[in-house]
Amino acid sequence: MPITPITPEEPRPAPEPADGTEAELRREAAELRERLSAEGADWLDGALAEAARAAAEPAPAESRAVPGWELRFAAAGRACGTEAAESARVLLLRAARPGPAALTRLYRHGTGEERRAVLRALPRLPLAPGEGLPLVEDALRTNDTRLVAAAVGPYAAAHLDDHAWRHAVLKCLFTQVPVRALARLPERARGDAELARMLRDFAAERTAAGRAVPADLDHVLALTAKDA
């Protein structure tokens, strides 16, 4: 299913980063810079400065120009290398503080690596409750295990309702994504009788079909006990 388009939002004041202080962003940028070449570190400094300017002075709603920091987001792999690109992209998102329309655009048109960075950044962006859920839900409809793992992090744990979260657990089991990827799993699973029923049904279906039951299933089932 396609992501429901989001119309461009009106410019809004740039709030403080959801994860706290600018000092934390600077510290994490400094840590990443140490992993980069001199050229990569210079690129990161310029990209973060451009993203911060975009947060302070949002483009007019009628502007059709692609913001420079979004072009940098796409170029992070070339500038920083494959291993550091995701961290660089998450930092860019935190510095730019984009709204849901920009996030949807980056996700919809992005590569798998770019989509994962958007998902990883969600809990650290100043979004209204639930604004990032369409992206999480889209990722959970795929069979890309790296996207699924990125989708079930802290943002999903905080915002998915019980029904959707239970299906996210089953998605991890079905696609063999380790359940340790599920943020707050013990907390959300504890005492969940409906999740326990779904897990037993899933195990029974696999057994009846002569297929192996995922090794993580018993672990999750144990967590559903009220005294887990």
C-alpha cells in the first residue's frame, strides 16, 4: 500500500530538539567526525550548518526548490562512507527538524539506507504524537528485514497501538528479525494475553505446516506472563 501523501505544512517555529540540548547534537557530531576522513568531516560540518539554517529559516510553503540539506542527506553515503552514512543522516535530520511532509518525501523517494535513517531518527525529532506512524506502518508492510528492524524501535514502542504493536511482533518473528530489535518489548508484552494467544496460534500454524517455529517465540511468550 502506498504511503498516504501529506500536503506541505505551513512553516512553523523550530522547536528545541526532541532529545534535549544542542550540546548533545554537537557531541554526537564530534564523535562521528572522528570516524571520518578530513574531507568527510568538513562535509559533515557544512551539511549540519546548512540543516541548522533550514530549521531556523524554513523555506516558504510555495517554494518548489529542494532544500540543500535534503540533497546532502542523499549524498551522505558518498561523502561519509557506507558505515557512517546512517549516523550522518540521522544527525542531519535532528539538525534540520523537518516536519512530516519533508520526512515523507525523504522516505518515499529514498533508498533503503535513507529510509532506515528516517525511521531511526523518528524518536529524536520534534514531531506531534503519531506524525511519523505512516512511515513506521509502511516499513512494517515490507519484507525488508533491515527496514522492519528500524521500524520497531523506540518510536513504534511509544506510538503504535496494541493491535498494531502485536502485529509488529509477529512480523519480526515471521521475517526472522531478532526480537531484541523491538524497543520496550518486556514492558509492552507483560500481561498481554492477546499477544500470547496470537503467538500460540502462530506456532501451531507453523507446526501444522511442517515449518520451524522461530526460536525467539518462546522468549516472547514467556514475557507475556503477568509476573515476567
